[in-house]
Amino acid sequence: MSAVEGGPAGGGISATNVAILGIVGGLVGIYLASILNDITATTYFSFFGGIGAILAGVWGADAVRRVCSYGLGTGVPSIGMVALGMGIVAAIFGLALCYVINIPVVLGPIIAFIVAAIIGLIMGTMANKILNMNIPIMERCMVEIAGAGCLVMIALCVTISGTLVFESHVATDITILTSVVQTGFIALIFIGGAMIILHPFNACLGPDESQDRTLYVGVEKGGIIMALSGVASLMVLGVIPAALTIVIGLLIWIVYFTKFINLTKRDAHKVIGTGLLPTEEELQ
Amino acid sequence: MTDFISLFDPISIVLITIGGILIGMGVHFIPVGGAPAAMAQATGVGTGTVQLAAGAGLTGLISAGFMYHMLGNDGLTNIELIQVMVSGAVGAMIMIAVTMFIGQLVYVYCVGVPPVSAKVDKDPITGDIQDIYVSKGTEGHGIPTVSFVSGVIGGLLGGTGGSLIYAILMNAGYPESIRSIAGPSPEIVALAGIFSAGVFYVNAVVASYNIGGTIEGFHDPKFKRVPKAIICCLIASLLCAAIAVPIMGGLI
């Protein structure tokens, strides 16, 4: 149902640069949050996870933008949901594997990312070879979308729980399993994370779509989800770390929503206030 | 590491793969019209495949979870597994039927179009003539009887598949050795639920790519593409199952 069908999406930052920003930014956000929290024995740095989620989500949004500009026929939301479907399976696998085979938790995100990339590659190859979708960049974009979905999931998990530990032998420890999965917040970040990835292009698609405007929607959407995961972490981490996440998320949202409005005015032919519709008496 | 290898339970993986294939087939039965149907210009419900399949599938998951809670605290026997699957199937069928029925009311009484299919001349079930009722420039509108029946079959397959995946993952995460009267711990239930949702989305999207976003039901010519979707869903859910089963088993 994409309005633009056919050619590749062009302009702005190159795909590789956005990918580097997403992978490095996402992983750095995840590790900064968990390692700084570990070193200082606090949970104040959990908001770095939210920033990582935004960067990884923007990467995913750019990949969605590139693949969907060919026209999928199923609407943009489908690819966002498959991103998080693959992402969540890979993310939980990576994080839980550290507990199951007793390896350091810092390896979790990397394993998850690699597994997501493999699932994405297989899905992309199947879409082109078996289903004959014939989108030249399908394989690459599926890898990117799955990877981004996986990083967004892990980053938001870290934002809520403040740790990378999936499950612990000590019953009192805060872990992702007890604070994110058992509480059901995982459903929130499943749909919320999908929104960061699928909504920007879904909202901006059309003949005059431009990369910077689309990606600003991604950042703005990420700000909202970050603030929401801050609200979720209120009952896990306490007031101060949660408040930090909420405030930073809302700030990002305000800044980038303003930027998005400005770009919309730039790209629109003209923005004028028409006032309300005239009433019947005024017309006579 | 040998311990980890032993967690790959082949029967569980095969059953989850079968569940994934059922979901993929179910999507082909559901009358999805996409954006054109939202404007009453194509037959089917006016939204995307993923939204419809997920709506029905997740409702099925909830009713399957309810039945599991009733029966499964001491483990599932084969007959109880079937009861869980039937419960999930009924949940999904109710959900998709309600969606189609309310959509139908909107199409008939608000938009003012007769439910008609443009893909066949006669409704294969009722035998009603279709082609003369199709408005010019459209590909049918509303949900004719055959599409409604097809949609309910889709709910049956999707719900069965989704609840099969859920029940098998629960079995893997709640094996005989830790069974107690208190039932499975909440985190295992939540994890099995979210894993099933993930596998469900992956299979639903693969199937919807196969039909190119819109289909009217089993009478649509696009329905002949089912074998391709089965192959894709087999590979995709085998992959997901191979990842999910050892993790569910390893977390105990």
C-alpha cells in the first residue's frame, strides 16, 4: 500500500553511515548503561539504554524507508512487526544464553545481534528467492531491520531494568526476566520498539518524502518510547533513575518534534492558517 | 556444553514448526483487503494481513493460556494439549468472526455496498451471482459468504498453530521435574507468550508477503501460492523453534 512504488530511495546520509550509527550507537548505549550502572553500583545511568534504542531505531527506520520505497504490497507496518518478531526472538536468545551456558553477560547483545542478522538474512533470501518479491536490497535491508529490532529490544530492556543480567541464581537480584518479562512491560516495548522502526516511513511516505524529515520522526518517536519505558522503570529502579529517563526522553521528543515541524514547513509548498469553516450565517 | 545440546528437543522443535506452518496457512484464508478495502473498493476487511492475523492470533493465545492454566499445572497429557489447541482456535475464530461481522455491518449499512466478490462469478458456497453486483472500477466490496467462511477457517488454523507453539514452549519451560500444584512461575508464562507472539508475527508476515498483501479467501486465485508459504514458514519457524526451545528449557 506504499504510495511510492518503484525506484530506490535516495538523498541524505548514506545507508552505510546510518548503519554504523545504529550499530555502534545502539551497542554503546546498551553497554554504557549496564557497565556504568555496575561500576557505580547505582541505576542512574539506565537512560543511556534509551538513547541507544533511539539510535538503533533510527537505523531501522532508515532501512524500512529504503526497502519500502520499492513497494511491498502489504503496508509498511508489516515489516516493522517482522523486525520486532525476529528481534525479540534473537534478543531473548542472546541474553538468556549467557545464563544457560554461563558466559559473561556482556557477550549477550553481540550474540543476539549476530543471531538477528542470520535470521534476517534467511528471511530476506526467502522473500526474494522463494516468494519472488524481487526487491534488490531485500536481503541487506532484512538483516538491518532484524538487527535494529534486536538492538532496540535489548536497549529498552536495559532502560527498564538497568542491567543486562537476564536471569540470576540469586532470587533478590533485579533481572530482565523478573523486571521486564514477568511484569509484561515486554509487550509495551515490543509494540513501542516496532513504532520507532515502522512509524517514521509510514507517516512520511509519499513522492516528497525526504530522509531527514523521516528520521526526525524516528528520533521523536524514540523519545516518547524512552519516556514511557522510564514510567515503566518507576517500579523497578525507583524514582530518580526513572525520572532521569522520563525527562531526557521528553526533552528529546520536544526538540525533535519541533525540528520535524520545521522540516514539514520547509518541504510543504505553503503553510497558511485558514481559520475555522464559516458558519451558515456568515456565508449569507 | 553437552548439557546445552541436550536441550534441543527434536519433538518440540518439530511441533513448533508445524504450528508456524498452520499460522502461515491460516493467513491465506483470512479475507484481507488492505487499503482498497478500507475504501470499499476491494473485497475483504479493510486492514493489513498482519493486523488481522495478529489480532486473531493473540486472542487465540489468550484463550489458549486460559485453558492451559485450567489444565496444565500438572503437565499436559495429549488430550489436554488438544483441548488447549481447540480453546485457542475457538478464541481466534470468535475474534476474526466478530471483526468480519462488524466490518460487514459498516460496509452494508454505512458505506452502502453489497458484499460481493470480484474473483468468482458465483459464490462457491451459496451459489449467488456475484459479477453483476460489483461496482464499476472496484474489485468487489464487503465480505461475501465464501470469504466469511474462509476467514473463520483461517482463524481456526491460526489459533491452533499459535496455541500449539505456546503449549509446546510451556512444556519446554515447565518440565516434569519441577511440576508442582502451584503451577508454572509467571516469568515462564510471560516468556512463552512473548516468544509465541514473536514466532506468530514472523510467520504471518512471511505469508502476507506471499499473497502480496490482499486475498479474498480460498476461492481467490492467489490461494494457489500456499505451497511457497509453507516452505517459507517451515524454514522460518524451524529457525525460531531451534532458538526458543533450548532457551525455555535452559532457564529452569
